Amino acid sequence: MRTTMVSALIEFKKLLRRRKYIALTLTQLAVCALVMIGANAADTALSTDVLDIGVPITLGVMTAEFIPNSGLQAILFIVLPLLIFMMTSDAFAHEMEDGTIRCQLLRPVSRAKAFVSKLIAVWAYSVGNLIITWLLFAALQTAFFGFTAGAARTAASYIWSAVPIIPFITMSAFIAVAVGNSTLSMFVSLIAYIVMFAATLLSPTVGAVFFINHMGFYKHFLGLAVNWVAMGTELLLILSTASLLGLAAFALFDRKQI
């Protein structure tokens, strides 16, 4: 376990050295901040107009809870899939192309540990993205609107969203190992995601077989009470899907001539 975690830390540091991931994350944070600032400005202007006619308004509370949750939905369905596909393509396909992965396998690390360490690194970066975004929203939410009753629900939504991204990572790893080319791997991952997303939109029945449906896992925490049975069932499905895809990806990785 210690060897795996040390190897994962090395992989994580390699991801941090790639500026494109930092640039994408900073762009995402900048957009989130601008949306929150704009909402606060609109709320202030509207509140001023309404106060002139003596009608109370609760837009601030609604905005404080609505924007972070809407932002999470955009991040889960747009930003994180793109980020994950980029990272897994680099971690697997690109390193196979340039031979970097051979150096890692020369260390006293088994292929299984090397494979798992890359998945952990991609997952950790993705979770870090979620946490930083939540902290930004929480800080702006408190500064502009004060603490709201929904703040805890929003926090839980962001934290638990670390779970449904795991199948995306293992799927993308499978594609990256199978294809062996970083550019083509990224393209195939995007096409697969678009097909799943379109199928989910066009036919909920057909879309139910795809794990993309589980990206709304965070919605379990938006109600007044959590349905723990439904949540546990969905959690089991997510982890089962991730495990199957991960095992298939490792089977390819283990037999790959590197």
C-alpha cells in the first residue's frame, strides 16, 4: 500500500507540472467567481429597486444556493470529463508513446501498482478541483449573502461528487491503454462520452445503462432528507461499474508490450 501511495504521489506531481491542467482549472475558477460576482451585483440592483416599492425579496438566499449547485452540474458534465480524458490520455497513452512508462516499470513497482497509482493520481486531481471550486463558492457565498441553511447540503454535494467520476477515469484509462495514442485516445473518449450523453438525453430508458446517469449522485443531498437506501444502491452500482472497467483496463495494461 505504501509503495502504491508513493507512486501515486509521483504521478500526481507529474500532473501538477503540466500547465494545461492548471490553466483549465484556473479558467474554471475565474468563470465561477465572475458568475457569483455578477449574481451578487444583480441581486443588489434588484433588491434596491424592490425596496423602493416596499416589497420584500429573498433572491439573495435563492442565488446563494442555486449558483453553486448549478456550477457543480456544469463542472461534472463538462469540465471534469474533459479534464479526466486529458489526464488519463497523458498518464497512459502519452507515456506509452514516448517510453516514459518504461522508466516507472524499472522501479520496484509492479504493473498493478503502477496502474492503480495513475488512477489514484487522476482521481486526486479531480477531487482537488471539486474541493477548490466548493471553497471558492463557499467563500463568495459567505461574503455576499452570509451563511445559508443550504451551505451544508452544498458541501456534501461537492464532496460526494468524487464518487461518480471514478467510472469516467477507469473508462478513459481503458480507452487510453487500448488505443495507445494520446491524441486518438482523447478523441475516442470524447466521442464515447458524447454518444452516452446523447443517448441519455434522447432516451432515458437507453441512457439508464450508462454510468453518466450517476453524475447526478449529488442530488441525494439537495432534499430535506437523504434516502440512504437509494443512495447506497446507486453507490454500489457506481463502484461496480468502475471496478469492471478498471479490471478490463488493467487486463489490457498488463498484457501490453511496453
